[in-house]
Amino acid sequence: MNIFLDFDDTLFHTAHFREDMKKVFKDCGVNEELFQSTYESVKKTFASGKIRTYDFDQHIREIVKRSSVKEESIRERVDIFLQNAGEYFFDDAIDFCVSMRSVGASIYIVSYGTSNFQKKKVMASGIGKYVEGLCVGDIDKGKEIQNILSLSDEVISWFVEDRIEHIQSVKEKNPSVQTILLKRTEGRYEDDMNIFCDFEAHDMEEAKEIIMSITK
């Protein structure tokens, strides 16, 4: 069995992480207004269709343009902050990976991000030791999963994700993959189920129960 997992808002408490990162910027001299205005402008600039994403490098450039803050100072402090990225997993995230691997599942992280910052964050979290593969970048999740499945002998595959657009891409390109829309109360999005979602769960424990009940 293959299980493909989104990272942000699925395994990783991104909202909490972002709030703490905002404090790091504040310590470097970036006030709340400057952080938020530049953050929003970067999210808009790097939108891809309906999927908005964050480009850390562009964010830094925008802040430096609008203030006297030194780029090196922010980067150094954020690199230190990233060393603790493993603290931001949801309580059920690692338990899910360990439990599913114990029954023979192969787990892959498929995470969308337009800058090297996303890769650094995922790698710094330590999730790599709990999974078979990490696919992070400006990728089409449907195509990425299609590529992995073409090299796999596994018949049963699952995809757990909190964004409808990614679920649609995966389901259209890989109709046999069972999809679970994850709707955490702590999540940043409120997408509703559509024809591309086979199941809905509110945390990874519920997702595990769904997977085990169907594949046992």
C-alpha cells in the first residue's frame, strides 16, 4: 500500500509555525504591519491558479526594499528557527506514519512550494526518517504521484490532502488512488468535498481508521 501525504496543514501546524516565524522577523526589526503587507504581496505574486503559495526569498527581498533591515540578519535567525521545525507537527502526525509503516505501507510526502525555503522546512522537520520519499517543489501533485506509481508494484494507494485543487489533480491523473480531504479545525483552508474526494477526515487518526477499514 502506498500513502501519499501533503505536509502543510496535514502533518505540520503551519499557522502556528508562521506565527512564531513572525516573532523571529520582529526580533530582526520587522514590525507586524511590514511583515503582513509584504507576506500578502508575495503570496499574490506567486499564485498559481487558485493555489497560493509562499516564496520566502521574495518575501525577504520585499522587506529589505521597504526597510533598513539587513537580509543576512533575517536569514541567519530564520535558519536557527528552522532547526526546531520538528516541534510543529500535529500530535497525530508522526503516530500516523509510524503506525502505517508498521503494517507495511510505503509513505511519501508530496508538498507544493515555489522556493527552497519549503524544502528546508520539510527537511529540518525530520519527517524524512518516517517516510520512503520526499517530493517538494513547484510540482503538479497528480503528475508526481503518477511518476511514483509507475515504478511501484503496489495496487492500493491513498492520498491525504487539505486542498481540493491538489486532490482534483491527483484523482484526474490517478483514478484508482483513494483520496481523503483532511479538514482540521486548526487548518487554514475550508474546502468542501467534491466528486474528487472519496472520504473526509478531521485528523490523521480518523484518516488512519478510514484507510484501515477499507484495506484490511
